[in-house]
Amino acid sequence: MNLGNVNDQLIAENAQLKKAVSSMESFKPRNGDYYNVDSAFALRFEFKVAKVVNNTVGLSKNYLTIDKGSLDGIEPGMGVICPQGVVGTVMQCSEHFSRVYSILHSESKVSSEIKNLTLRTKNDKALGISEWGGMNPKIINLNTIDRFKPIKQGDSVVTSEQNVIYPSGTMIGRIRKLSAKEDQAFFEIEVELATDFRNLSYVYIVNNKLKKEQDLLEQSTTEEKK
């Protein structure tokens, strides 16, 4: 019982560390960048710990149930991660539980970026969309990556800065396989997931405190175009 209490404490402390790291990463500029992020933007993410009480991996649409709900401040649309990487998005909440659709879901799409030394040296980006193919719970597909980008097997795939749900740089996995035919504009890429969905015990719910403001602005702009 004492070991269980110690483990819970370590997990809670890890959530605080993730918040600190996310803040520091937001303040750190890329090579050649002269834009300074203000403190409100850099401190926009909060993390809460939850325990996984149910989980599926063998369906075309997979879900998790976690033991935190609306009474804990959890809301639909919040991101969910684990120490290894991305897990999914909160779909529905009761007072004490939340239903999460994982990235092993046919309708899940995650804005992603490939990271390697060559891209970093050139101050270049390789942006795409990660989505599950519905077969192997250890593999996800990465689409719309320009076939002329300098990428290779083993490169890291992380969440991009275009995410409002997850902090940028959150691990998704590593490139397992890539190919491209001469008449194709994009690579065909398989990514080995960092998250082991068969052995999830604890997760972190991510609250982007500026998400509602951004969503409201983007919605008003969309309505003007109609």
C-alpha cells in the first residue's frame, strides 16, 4: 500500500514537471526566430493526473475511460497524453469519469511534425497529419509529408505547433517505414507509436487555457466567410 501511495505522488509530481517543461519549451525560440512568446501563451497548458479504468485497442474506434470528470474540471476537447506520448482527446464527461477517444480511432487526426538534425540545421519543417490505419495498434500513418523533405527511418514524429489540444513537441513515435513513387507528391510513412496502448495505467489530461479564445476567434472568422 505504501508503494502505491509513493507511486501516486511521483505521478502527480511528474505532471508538475511536464507543465514546467512545456513552459520552457514555449519560451525557447527556434534558430533564426526573433519572436518572443509572452508569459500567458507559454503558461497556457495545465496537466491533471488520471487513472485508466477501461481501455480498448482491437476495434476500429477505440476508447479509454479515466477516473476524472467534470467535478475535477475535465471538459470535452481536452487532450490526453502519457509519459511516453500522445493518447487521445476527451470526448464526454460525467461527474467522476471521462470517455476518451484514443488516436487508435478511425476519426482521430493529429497535426504532426518530423524532427531531425538536417531539418533543424536548415531551419526547415516537415508537417503532416497522423491518423490510424485501423489495423495494428502499434502503428500509425503519417500523411501529406513532401517527398523531397530530408527525412529518414528512425526520425522522431511529434505534435506540431499547429495543435491547440496538445503541447507542441509531444512524442507520437518514430518513423518505421517510408517510401515514395516517382509520380507521388508525398511520402507513404508508417510511424511506430511511442505509447503502448495495451499497458496504459495513468494519463495526463491537458488543459489549454487559451483554447476557447482561439476557437471563438476562428469560428467568427469562418462565419464571416459564409
